[in-house]
Amino acid sequence: WHDTKEEHPDTYRFGREMAAATLSKSRRVNIRITAQDLEGLQARAAEEGLPYQTLMASVLHKYISGRLVDSSLSGLAVKRKSSRNPAGKTAPA
């Protein structure tokens, strides 16, 4: 079995992003997540043919860089961010 970028451009692009992320690793992080979330992450990674740590790093990177946004919360997140006062409390609307 062999994929080419012409046959599966999304998979090819995703793989290139993963390779770039792998090359730019700089720190190790330990986190605690629920067993259910870890199992879901591992299942999703298996579907993509990736190690789950790579998928986790990619999702975090995309979220931080603004390329992964929960569309149901995106307006709320922007509103909260812009309405915070210096004390970190949400200002009344």
C-alpha cells in the first residue's frame, strides 16, 4: 500500500505537518487526562495511523496557533478574551 499526495492530498498535508512538528520538538510535558480521553485519543490516532503523542501535539499546536477552534465557542472565546480586565475577571456585558 502506498499513498501519494495526488491520491490523498489531505493525508499528505497532515503527514508533512506532523513531520514538521516532530522536527521542532523542544520540551517534554507531562499531563494528567482522564482514561476515557486517553483511550479516545489513542483510538483517533490509530485511525490516522499516528502515534497518539504526535496527534496530541498537533492538536495543541493547531489550537494555540488559531487553526483549531471550537466553532460553537469561538465567538464566546473571543468575547471573553476581549472583555477581561487586568485582574483576570470577566467584565459585565
